[in-house]
Amino acid sequence: MRRVVVTGLGVIAPNGVGKKAFWSACVDGQTGVRPIQSFDASCHPIKVAAEVPHFDISPFLVNGQRKNIKAMSRAMQFGVGAACMAVTDSGLQLDREDPERIGVVMGTGIVPMDLGELAPAILESCDDQGKLQPTLLGKRGGSVLFPLWLLKHLPNMVAAHISLALNAQGPNSTVTTACAAGTQAVGEAFRLIERGDADIMLAGGADSRMDPLLLLAYTALGALSKAERPAAEVSRPFDAERDGFVLGEGAGVLVLEEFERARHRGAEIYAEVLGFGSSFDAYGVTRPDPEARGAARAIEWALQEARVDRHDIDYINAHGTSTRLNDLMETRAVKRVFGEASRTLPLSSIKSMVGHLIGAAGAVEAAALALTLHDGVLPPTINHTRPDPECDLDYVPNSARESRVKTAMSTSFGFGGQNAALVMRQI
């Protein structure tokens, strides 16, 4: 089995666009959670989110490709931007590589329906009493609907646009396992290189749900924080006063590369990917298994594939959503796997600073894990001011910590019971 390393990182996050800006903000404990700006949320119960401000995809595309922007959702634009950043960071000259040996695996999720785009078609299809009539929709609606509207709402188009922009003709797939998607995409891409199906993979996740309708849906689900406190203090993983996550958006893409070719070309290597584990709770649609059995299995299987003893893990980049049930479950999973060693094992959640990026969360956190291994710095869990007696581990509260990290892990747990874990080491 071939060794796989991380040689490039591209991140578009609410607290920083680009690897350097993002990582500097994380180390400094700077948040990207703010009052919502992308639409008028004054009448919504939830008025804060973690948005990416003022992002422009056009500089990342050559002139002939810019025509595709009109068929890209916001998440697709984030994904392409992060992929281009990652390739630049890697030093690869893709026009000198065999495009059939370059692949893409991306995690993503729901694509918001643009109500503004749909409104004209719906209005044209209503009768005199204002009721939507399917017969009128068929006669009139299509005449005012944007012809490429459907392409903006197909989940596979994130990976497709990345492949189009970078001429990646190898394996291409999309993972839609909710909040575990980004981690699982990196894990699946790792295995493609490991078994020889590709030499270079662009792997990660991209997601954006900054939309009035989806904000209402998450509010109705009861997943978002309703705390009446300053925006910067709302996301507080593992804290006793946590009451829900903050909806975020963004993208993270890692360049994964076969080790020998990366070493031969003199690439900077951030970390080596050693193992990946994926499992399912089979417990509940919205509630994780309170005994954390599924989450523990994913962690254990990642350790097994990595051939790493649990005592060799120096740090965990935690899922840490800031919800009461998930943070407690994750704490129990760590205790279940690591036993007494969990008392001295540091873990932290960057969701305290970037919110929950859903399908992109695990990818951005995998990038942060690679940077932790490369730089020897543990990003903090900010807003951890009141410890929860049931969440009683070392969450690296409030301030970054310099630490020699040789082997580390990132975890993700999604709605429905999706679990995923990655193991990386310093090289």
C-alpha cells in the first residue's frame, strides 16, 4: 500500500480566506461569527452566522472558464477557490501532470433554493386567486426560469467544477454524509491513492446554507443557538452554557499526493495521512447514540487502519458543535476509546471560531489538523468560560498552545448517525 501525504492546503473560512489568514485567525482565537449580512435577518429568531465576506471567484478562473460562474452556487464557488488555492500552495504544475492520474472527492450537502430566481416562475404560474397551478407552471414557468438553474443545485457539481477548472480527469466522486462529509471525502481520496487508482487527489468539502429558508429550517429543527449574547460569544463547544451551533459556510481542500513522488519533486509536506474510519450509529435521526458506540467505532477503525496505538495520539481536532448532545457524546467517545489517557489528551474545536460548516466542516478541520502537525500549535476552543461537569476533558480553552504533536486525529459526526475519523502524523 502506498503512503499518502498532504502537500497543499486551500481554505475559505468565515475567519479567514486563504491558508495563512485562516490559520493565523485560529491560532489567535479570532472568530468569524457575526450578525448576518447576506440577507435581512431582522425578523428571524436567529440573527448570527459565520459567513465568508466578499468572496470573488473570478480571479481563480481563466477567462474561458468565467462563463461557468453563472451556473455555480455559492458552495461551488467556494470549492473551486479552495481547490485552486490548494494547488498553488502545493507547487504542482498540473499542466505538466497526467490529468488521468488526478482526481477529486468533495463533501457537500443541501444546495439552497434561490427564492429570487424561482419567484418569477412561480408568479407566472399562479391563477387569479394566487394559487399555484401545475398546468400554468408547465405553460409559463419554463419561459422565465434560468436555463441552467438545475445545474446550480446538483451536489456533484462542486467536484465537477473543480475538475473542469483544473483538468482533473481521474476518479471523481461526491460525498453527502451530512456533517461527516468533508472528513469522509478526505478519507476516501486517501484510499484511492493508497491503492494506486490515482497519484494526486484534491479532497475536501464545500458548503453554504446562508439562505432565509434554510435558516428557518435549522431554527425549526432546534439545532441553532438562540443565545442572546454578543455574536462572537455564541459558539461555545463543550461549555456548560452551550445551546446549539452557529451555521457557517466555506470550503477546505487538501492536495493529497503519493509520498515518493512528493518527496522526489521536493514538495513541502504538511503531514502524512495514515488511516480513516467510518461508521453509523443506527440509533436515531437527530440524536446521536448517548453511549457513543458508533463514534468510538469510527475512531477505533481509523486507529486500526493507521496501525497506531491509542496512546500515540497527541491531539484530537474535535467535531465540537456546541450542541448539548453532540459535545457530551463526543466526550464519551474519547473516554470510551482512550480510557484514562483521555484525561491528559488535548482536544479542541475550531467551530468555536468558524461555526459549523456542515459538509465542509471536516475538510476545514482536516486542514487545521495538518497545520497543527506542521507548526506544533493547538488551536483553542474559545468561549470556554464555564466548564461542564460532564464535559471534563482538556479542550485547550481560550488560548492556543504550543505542543509537540507527532500523531493526531480529526473527528466528525453528522445527522442521522454518520461518523468519521482521520489519523495523520508529522513527517
